[in-house]
Amino acid sequence: MKDQILSHLEQPVELEKLYRKNKSEFKASFHAVYAQIQGKGSADFWYARLNYESESVQWGKASDWKFIVISAVLAWFLAKIPSFFSLDEEFFYPRNLGFLVFPFVGAYFIRSKNLALKDLGLPIGIALISLLYINLLPNANTSDTLVLACIHLPLLLWGMLGFIFSDASLKNLSKRLAYLEFNADAILMGGILGLSGLLLSGLTVGLFGLIGLKIEEFYFQNIGVFGLVAAPLIATHLTQTNPQLVNKIPPIIAKIFSPLVLIMLIVYLGAILLGGKDPYNDREFLLIFNLLLIGVMALIFFSVTEASKEQTSKATKWILTLLSGVTILVNLVALSAIGFRISEWGITPNRLAVLGVNLLMLVHLVMVAFRLFKTIYSQKSFADVALVVVRYLPIYLIWSLIVVFLFPLIFGFA
């Protein structure tokens, strides 16, 4: 795309065609080459166009909101199936929670991007097979493989949503990067909507309580559920029509929390040694240790994604490189603890699942840390690091497929 922009700089029609073909990739590529084309041809016009931020909120078309409302009603109906048909909630919700969100957000992007159904066989097929498979698994409350399948299934559905977001292309790395950015923006917007919804709910229930009407049960079981399933759709639509609403917040979060988390991790590792706690013999501690690892790793990838969009200071490069190095150390501690537990008490579905994901994260972290280190002492840009982040993501989805579909069979649904 960069070469095409440079070669068509004096041809406005061709630039417009490139832009309409892939807007996000065009924008990223244009900003990457703008320093060398500034003041030439229509470069300044395109820079102003791509960076223009409307001062008013864009609500989109009426047809968009009609689609959102219909989708939210369908999602609400699915969420209420246990109530309507007297099904066991403990059976239904753990298995189907992801299907209340990802298919409907996926449908939003299929509609907005005008994707052809013939290109969507992979995500639709995996989603339908997963829906059937997860609900046919034996209803055993003590089954570790069932719990693991329910935990990993949303990650698999998240990956299928990313495939749709990437215009049904497995090779479009710039779209994968844009998908990570969308997730950050949608989470922030969803959090704002959620807090606003909680405030509205509290006021509504409180006001009705003042006149002697107890509406808590009806409100939260119906209106509250509708708000929960509608929030992801509304957050998606608002971030797509108004990227300027939240796109300045992620860089701030990344720059503030990256050094703080680095300090926290170093202090935490020292506290483990002094406090006598260890993940080798304490199962709950090992679980918390791994959750911490996943959270820090997500912050690193999030920070790299944000840093790839602008000039990055050397201090930021050092902070992210050191954070990656310390996180690798944390990962090695977790891996050694898992290996110790397997050698002492044997292989179980949980131990094998944790071992697998920790090995995948270790490889990914080493690759990212190596690229980060190269940005300090060479001319490598953060865009190269971001590509390493997104290129590896399908590996996690393959592992999720294995855990969801093969673990129950391998371990006899135990």
C-alpha cells in the first residue's frame, strides 16, 4: 500500500480508489510515508482529510439503529431462553454466554462491510459447530474439560469476529492490528455505557421504591439483561462512527500504566521471595499468578499497538522492553511451577491447558521482546513489533480449538 500511495500521489482518482478499497490500511500506510511526501501533490489534503475530527457526535443512519435494536432484541430473547423454557441456568449460561455477544457484533460488521456470505464459511461454520458441540457435552458439574471448553470458547468466537473484521481475510495483518485497536476502544466505550446504565438503573429502582413499587426483580431480569446484551452492539457502532470519542484515551492509559506495572511486577517478584508464598505448592496462588501474567501481557500488546501509531520516545521503548523481559521471567516461574506439579501429581486437563497456554505466551513474549530490543539500537519501528503481535494471534485460536473440541474427548469428559 505504501508503494501504491507514493506512485499515485499525483493521481487523486487512484488515491481515492485505494482509500475506498481498504480505509484503515490506507490511513496507516499514508501516515507511515507522510514525512517524505509532505508538501507534495495532494499529500497535505489527504493528511487533513484523514486527521479531521468532527466536533459533533455522529449517530449513523436510522437503518443502523434499526439493525442494532432488532439484534439486541434477538440477543435478549436468547439470554432469556432459560426463563422462557424452564432450562437449567447453570447448564445454559456457561456454554452459551459468548453466543449472546460475538455473533451479533459479527453480523454488524458483515452488514457494514457488505461482506459476501460465500466468504464467511469459516467463521459461520465454526460458530455453528461450536454451538452444537458445547451444548451436547455431558452435563457434569465436576468435569474439568467442560469448564475449560466453556472458558476457551469465547476466545475462539473472538477470533472468528476478528476474521470478519479483517474483511474475511487471513493475511490482512493491518486489519488484525485495527481489530486490536477496535477492542480497546469498544471496551472503553462499553465501560462508559455500563457505568451510565448502572447509574440509570439505580435511580430508576430508587425512584420507584419511593412510591412503594418494588421493581428490582422485573427490572434487572428484563430491562437490565436487555441493556447488557445491547451494550456491545451500541459500543461497536459508536466507536465505528465516532473514532474520535475514545481514540485519545488508550495512548494515555498505555503511557501511564506501563511504567507503573513494571515497578509493580519487580516489587511483586521480590515480595514473593520474602513472603514465603510460591506457586509450586499453592494452586490458588498459581491461578492468580497466571491471571496476572495474562493481564500484563495484554497491557504490553495494547501498549505496542498504540505506540505503533506515533513517534515513540526512547524511554517508552526501554519501559516496554524491560516490561517484556520481566514478564518473561514471570512466565518462566509459572512454567516451572506447572512442570513441578505435573511431575509430582501427574497430568490433568487443567494442568495441560495451563502448560500449553503458558508455552504459547512465552514464545510470543520472546518474539515481541526481541523486536522491542531491536527498536532501541536500530531503526526498526514499532510497526514491526505490532506486526509480530498480530501475526501470532492465530496460534492462540488453534490452541482454543484443541481445548474446546479435543480435550473432552482425550480425557473422557473428565
